[in-house]
Amino acid sequence: MGRSVTDRLDEGQVQPPTGDLSTLGWAWSSYEQTDTVTRQFRKDLSTTRQVAVVEWLIDGEPLTERMRFPNGTPCDDLTLMHDAPNFPPAAVASLRALLLLAGAEQEPVQFSDGRVGILFCPCGDLYCGAVSANVVTSDSTVEWRDIAYQDGNTEQIGVSEVAAFTLMFERAPYESTITALLEDWAARAEDPRAGTTTP
């Protein structure tokens, strides 16, 4: 019997021991993408569509909520797990980086200072800037240390009013959650029809 995205989510949300540990989960969401074609001497043509994307959940709440600006403006950065033909390879690179698996494919998802992108511009380009963190592991935990906005050109950290913060996860459930996603997105990269279905 096939397993759905939701099944994997349930498996990956094993509750950690009490303390300062968070639970990493994920869920399908969507965002509105507008494409505009400029035509000479005629009105521009725009099309809008809903694009499915996987978002990170921290203790059941979207990570983007923690990145909301003080004035209430929402964070519009996303994971690279888009349901679009050109995104599966980028999603694989992102997930591998979050597991600290080395490889040349990490260049589009990791800054030169070693910080790993967690949320990106909807276009997927690291040079637009990203929400990034130092990923630090111990025998039993994984930290996303000093999560903050990072400039894509200068690589300066903390380029917004959102204060940096750190999340710590129990290592085994964290790796289980990301490995399950990695398997799905690696299958999508090989064959777009092979991944799990979207809502």
C-alpha cells in the first residue's frame, strides 16, 4: 500500500523529550504566483496560479510565522519543495544540506560562510537572500542556530528587524523527517510523476 505525504508527516512528528527541544514537521501549503508577459504596444498579459509548496512546521506552527516582521508583514520566503518541474533538484540539495550531507549540489542552498538556507525567495535564487541558519549536530540533537535573514550579495546576517533565534531538535526524529522528504523529492527529481501527490 502506498504512503501519502500526510503519513510521513505523522511518522516524523514523534514528540521529543521535555525541555527546550522543538518538533520539526511539515505540511503542504500553497502560494499565489503571478507571471506577467510584457507585450509591445499592448497591455501586459498576467496569469495567476496556486503553487503547492511544503512548509516547515515548528511544534505544529509554520516557521514563516516566527519570521513575521514586527509591523505584521508576513514572511514570503518559502522552502524549495515546490510542486513545479524545475524545483525537485533544488529541493534535494536543500534537504541534503539540512542533513549536512556534503556535495557540489549544495552551492545553490548554502552561503560561503557555511550557513544553510531554510527559506528562500519564491524564485529559488539564494542571491535574493534567504532565511538561513548554522546547522550544528551532536550525538542526540540538531540545532538550527541563529536563524535570521541573510543578504544574498553581502551575506550579512540579520538584515531585518526579526531577531535571530535558535531551534533545537531531537536528532533521530529530525533525521527521519528530512530523510523521508529527501526520498520523495529525489524520486521527483528522477521522474516528476514518481513523488507523493500534493493536496
